[in-house]
Amino acid sequence: MAELRIGRGWSNEELDQRLKSLRKVETNFPSEGPESQATGTNWRRYYTESVIGQEAPGEVVPGGSFEIAKKAVAEYQFSDPDIVTGHFSPKDPVEGRTMALEIKIFGLHYLCGVRIGAVQATEDDKEVVWAFRYDTLEGHFEVGSEWFSLTKRKDTGEVWFRISASWRPGDFPNWWSRLGFEVIGRKYQLAWHRLAYLRLRDILGSKGAHLARVPYGEKLVHTGADISSSKIWILNKPTALQRVQEVSKKEALAQNP
């Protein structure tokens, strides 16, 4: 089950050992049969999508918004590190990469494993798409998959980001973690989604200047990085709790105008 620590995370040496162990672990749900995502009825499904940037219409512009966003997504830099930090080897190709996700909720640190089970790269006359899907591994406190998709619409030049997921609760380390997730974890989850769009808009608005340098010669990297000079004020808030509260407030206003 997910490993839990209170008030602190894991050292590089510990994370390296966790990743070695996670590479031997399988996903925690069947890919076929009545309990699979394709045919099962007990899955929670949702998606969000929004424009994150703009470039000239037509083919992908070298060094433009789509390419910058692709780098940010492939390196997991869209993730707010006060809520979820991704730990992985930069030497692993994107497809098949195993990641240890450090999920932080109210001072609790949970370490869970995922694996990128599919990468999609397609193009036609209307759009260019690049996406990846990660699947939860045995011990994760969620069960399921999540797609992160970038699309460039050739007629307008708009760059869209989409998050879509199919999941259900998994293995929690104790009963109060399960209860806490039901009470406040969902707010953190939704805030993480909304902040992903804001981070990508900020990265594209800076023309990639706010992308962290990923040291590809290292054994282990930790993303996403802090964005400390953003013009999007909420990204500069000092605590995850304030981010979650602000995003939750805006969400409530959007639902009840």
C-alpha cells in the first residue's frame, strides 16, 4: 500500500530504492474483463480541458507554444509541487517510465507508484496531438488511469490541454487516511487539476523561461518545480493550503454564480 510519512518526504537514496522496487510492480487493475475500465461500472470518470496557449495556425511552430508545452508535460512540470511532486529517472523514455508520486495533503506525504503505459502522437489536416497515459501501480491509494493530452488546432493555432481520468479508491495505509481523502483530499485533487492549467499558461506566457532545467545526467529528478516569478498571482502563494482554498472558492463561485 502507499507509504506514508508525516511532515517530511524521502531522501534521494530512499527514492532511488523505491523506484527500483516500483519497476517490478504491476498495475492494480485488470486491463480486460468485467472489472476493466472498458466494461466495468464502478469507475469514476471525469475530464477537464482548456486553451493554454497560441501560436501561428498550420503546422507546429519550432520552439513555439506546442513544443514548449510538450516538454513541460513530458517532464511533469505542469504539476504543482506543493501538492504532487513526481520523482523519476530522466534516463527512462517517456513510454514505460515508472514514477513515484509524492502526494502531499495537509502535512501528510504519501508515496505512490504509476507507470506511463501509453504515448500517443498523431497528426491530420485539422490537429496535432501528443499525449500520455499513466496507470496506477499496486499499493496506490487510487486505482485507474489518467490521460494528459496536448492538441494544436491548425485552423486557429490554439494549443489545448486536457486531463481525463477513470479511477476508483485504492489501498490506503489506514482508515483515517481513507476518511481524510473523502473529506479534504478531493479538494486537493481538484485544485491540482486547475493549477496544472495555470502553470502551463504561465510557462507558455514566459516562452519557456519558467521551465525548470531537468538534469538528464542525474540518476533521479524531482518535478514540477516552483514557479516563483509568475504573473499569475496564485502560483506565488506560499502554501498549498492557500492554493487549494482559493481554487476551491473559485470553483464554488463557478458552480453557483
